[in-house]
Amino acid sequence: MIAFWVLALALIASGVFTITASKPVYSVVGLLGNFVVLAILYLTLQAEFLAVIQIVVYSGAILVLFLFVIALLSSGVKPFDEGTNRLPRVLIPALVLGGIALVTIVFSAVRSPSPAQPSITAGSPGALGQTGEAGVFGSVANFGQTLFTTNLLPFEVTALLLMVAVIGVVLLAGDDVPSRLQVRERGTEREPIVKSGEPLTR
Amino acid sequence: MRKNLFNVGALFHGFRTTFSYFFYKKPTIEYPSVKKQHAPRFHGLHELRRYGDGKERCIGCELCAIACPANAITVIGAENTPEDRHSPGERYAAKYEIDELRCIFCGLCEEACPTDAIVLTPRFEMADYRRGAFVYAKDRLLVAPDEGVGQAPDERPNGIPSDLGMVSEKKSTVDVATGYDATARGKYLKEHRRGLAG
Amino acid sequence: MQAAADLINAVPFWLIVLVKSGIVLLVVITTFAYSMLFERKIMAWMQLRPGPNRVGPWGLMQPAADAVKMMFKEDLTPNTADPLIYKLAPFISLITAMGVFAVIPFAEPTGTGFFGAIGDVNAGILFVFALTSIGIYGISLAGWSSGSKFPLLGSVRATAQMISYELSMTLSVIGVLILAGTTSLMGIVHAQDRVWFVIPQILGFIIYVITAVAETNRAPFDLVEAETELVGGFHTEYSGLRFGLFFIAEYLNMITVSCLATLLFLGGWNALFGLTFIPGLIWFLAKAGAFLFFYIWLRTTLPRFRYDRLMDFGWKVLFPAATLNLVLTAVVVAFWPTNG
């Protein structure tokens, strides 16, 4: 209980620091602390897998990306200005592969056995010992089962949503300054996907 | 890219090469403990020779100083008197200084000398802590009186010492204390030194 | 015997963990120091040089001399640096590099578990990945906070490279996890009693080796600290002990990756050819040492990658190959389930 309060306070403090920090990179450090504290909180709940995944996914992948973006915030690179439009070439293979993946996921979701009832036994020593086995709260097996059967639709929709968000961010942030000059210099053999200089929807 | 990527044979060739080098005998000469024999005419530190009777060969003609492309040699000659005779001729070098930091070890002084007084030895280890110590005066350039030979300088009892260890052993001209005295600056440094160049 | 067991059981758990941590820390730091000498010696020999040989017999005291040198060097902070993060970054690097050793088992646990890991975490391998993923922050924050262009470039490269290769690395390891059916490092080693995973997972092992080198930013993937173009990369501005911390972290990561390769693919402390009279700890150390040797061998042999080729290689070759390996493993395990 003491651990919970300490961790909760640390969590809130790091969250506040993230928002109020004077520099973006400080915010990143704050958020990193936040994630780590949250992972420890999960650990106190015997959810080892969740804790570790929390760090791997959030701090390891997403937040690094943030840091990356912040470090290069003023680089002035226009993501869509360069290169030819390769969408027509990759469209059909991408669709085929995506279709196969979709069919596989749906197939496995339909065929898999019904999810075992998670027995929430936090605190008991048994829960600590069998994180890898099914039927234990926070176990790998349970995670997979939940993600790919019961909550498959929300999972996939969230993924799609994140994807759309990423593309949206690239579009919004990518073309602040009209760079007609650059395009003219480069010649007409390259056709930008997004025409520079055209105002985008804000 | 693709061509290089699948060229695994080259990769293994490289690995084999480095691995075989691992067992090679290393050609490194571990210098301070192992010393290499020099070429017989190596140009190192200078020395001033004597005749067999102990007289200096140098007659203070300053031809070496004129020949020197780096202006490293300073010679001030003086007249020999019957009471104070240094060399066989009329004059001798009252002051003879070589700044070894300026010297380029070309050996032109050696060739210019009419009496074979100045020669270059194979000695090269003259590192020191003070710049003043590199100005070698007569006290460090002249060989000991008993090391002189007759007419030809190459006919000394022990020959021209070209073996490094032997030279530094026989003629320990690395006399730092007098080296400091060679110049006023060196003298000052010697008096004020703190634990260096003992 | 019973009395002894009772005595051991009477020792509180936290004390055992503390003592174990102390021992592991001591051993790991010493190993770091000598792995540095090991590397310099091997590199020298492969380049026809004798290597460090002045301090002590055969240069064996070189690590001590280096440590003293590090300690007495001035600790500089550039004016343009962000002082808080500049000082924080080396610690992030070091702590994550050291924390990994908490879950790495070195040998079969005895009755008291003394020679096992400090703690056998069930999600052991994931714990390792979690910590190494935090380790990226040490490098990228160090580069950013130095307030100088070379470190920034180095850290941006580091971040991109480590994210790209961590993906393939994780994918290559998942193949092992599928075969072992557990995420506990101890369990993975036990699953290799009969056959090492390097045989069924040879593609995974190759991918792991390549990505491991890239993950630890070592040659030929040391774009992060490419001397010829970036001076020193992310640690250009660091000096003295703070630089030393990065240095320690780099070598600890090397050791970690070697230990992981041993545990995941080379059978951990399982003996080869049935030579079971040699203790498991020796086997483990020998395997990890051999991997470390390979690491250094790689460094002396291969020239540095160009940055765009590094990215090409990571995303267009390694990533598909790792995915293929994962899918193949999954299919094989799904259709021919064995109890191994």
C-alpha cells in the first residue's frame, strides 16, 4: 500500500513535470520517468509481462520516436517533397499481403479455443511463478488470447487509428513553408505526391 | 549493394586473414628495452675529436658554422699562446656551441671541417626536459682526453663506436647538469627547477 | 547437511539478493575492465602489433591505469550543453547496462541458488529488452544535450539505428521463445538440454549476431561514433568519468549481448560432447568469451558500413529475414508440435 502511494505520487509528479517542463526534451525525460514508474506499478500488481511490455513498447519505441522528432524539429525536411510516387507499384503486393494477414488473423481468431477465465490472484506466490502459463492474470498466454480473440476488433481498429494519426501528423507537419523554389530547381521529372505550395487542410 | 551483400566468400576471406595474423610473430621492436643496430654512417649527435697527445683538433676556423644550413653552430676562435695551447695550429675554438634543436643532422659540418674535428656519432637519444639543455657546449662535445688518436680520426683504439649501447656507456655526454650551465637561461632553470631532469 | 540448509534458509531473502548483487557487480566490473584489455590485445595481435604491454606483466595492469587516468581527467561541461540532461545521460546508459545482469543466469542454480541469477524473472528476456530499449535514451539524450553538432548527429544515428535493429533482434529472439515456450532465461536454457537452439534457429542466430553488433554500436556498425566523420559521436563532448561511464556501458552491453547469445542460442551452461565434469559456469563463461572474441574479430576485419546502406540492410534484408524466420518457426511448431 505504501508502495502504491509512493508510486502514484511519483506518477502524478512525473506527469505534471511532463506537461509543465520548459523544454520538449525535458518533457520526454518526464514521460520516460512516468512510463518507468507505471511499469513498477504493474510489477507490484504481479503483472510482469504487462510491465515489461509497457517499457518495451512505450519507452522503447514510441517515446524514442518522439525524441527523434524533437531533436530534428527544426530540420526543415519535407517528407513528401522528394522521390517519385511509388504507390501504384507497391499497391497490389501490399493488398495481397494485407489480405493474407487479415485472413490469417480472422482464421486463427475463429479457430482458437475460447479464452480461459483470467483468475486474478494478485499477491499470491503462485501468480509470480507462472507468468508464462495460461489462466494467470497478466500472463503471456492470456495477453495473446485476449488480444487476438475477444478484443481483436478494438485492437485492429486502434492500430488503424494510430496509422491514420501518423500519416495525418506527417501531412500536417510536413509542409509548413511553401517551397516552390526548390521544386522548380529540381526539375519536373519528379512528381511530388503532395504539391508544394498548396494549402493543406488544417 | 546486392552484389556485395551475398559475397560471403570475401567475408570469410577477410576473417581468415585477420585470424591468421593473430598468430603471426609481431614485428614490433620494443624500443626502450630492445634497440636496433644503426646504419654505420647514421647521423646523430656531434662530437669534437682530439689528437693522440690530447690536443683538440678544432682550430677555430668557423668553416663548420659557415657550412651549417641551419645556423646551428656558433664558433668563437681565440689565439693559442705557448702557455695555454689547446690545438696544434695558431687558433683554437674558445667557444663552440651547437644548438641541437636547430641542427638538421645533415653532416655538412663534418665535410667542411679541414681537420676532421667535428664528427657525427650514431647517438640520438638526447631527450631532455628543458630547451636550454639542447645547446651543447664544448664541455659536452669534446671527447675525453684519453680517447684521442693520432693523425686519422678513424684510427682510434676502439674504432668509431657505432654500437649505440656502447657509445652511451663509454662516453656519457648526457650530463644534464652542465647542459644547463651552457646558457644563461639553462642556468636559471637549473637553479629553479622542481624535481625535473635530475 | 540439514543444519547447513536450515542456516541458509534462515538468511533473509534481501540479504541473499544484496550479496549476490554485490558479487555480480564486482565480477561484471572486473570483466568489463579486462574485456577492454582483451579487445585491445586481440585487435593488436590481429593487426600485427603487440598491444598494451607496459603496465604490469603483459600489460595486465592496463585497466587499472586506465581507470586512474579516467578518474583524474577533468570533467568538462560545454557552455552550450543542457547541464541537467548532460549529467543525467551517462547514468541512464550505465544503469540500464548494469541492470540487465540482474536477470542473467550464469549457471545451474544449486540448492541455495547461489550461482544462478540474482533474480530469475519469468519475463527475463523481455526484461533485458526493456532495459536495453531504455539504454537508447542515454545515448540520444547525451547527444542532444551536448549542444554540439557532432554529438547530435551521432545520437540521431544511434537512435535510428538502434530502433531499426532492435526490431529484427526481437523478432529473431522470438523464434527461440516459440521453441522454448517460455520467456524465462533459465527455462530457455533448460529447453536446450538436448539440442542447442543455434541448430534449429540458425537463421535466427545469424540475424541475432548481426543485430547484436548493431545494437551495441560496434564496428562495423559503429556509425554512432564513427571517428572519421563524427569525431566521437554522441560522447564527443564528454570527458573524464562521465565518458568512462559511457565506456563502461558500451562494454557491459557487449558482455550482455554475448551472455544472451550464449543463453538463447548456444545452450547456456549446457556442456558440449557430454563433458559434464566441467562446471556449468565454466561452460557459460567459455561460450560467452568465444562470442566476445568473435565480436572483436568482426571489428578488426570489417570496414564500417555507410549509413544509408546500414538502414537498407536493416530494413530490407534483416527485417524480412527475421520475419521469415519467425513465421517458419511458428508454422513448424504449429504443425509438428514436439515436447522439446
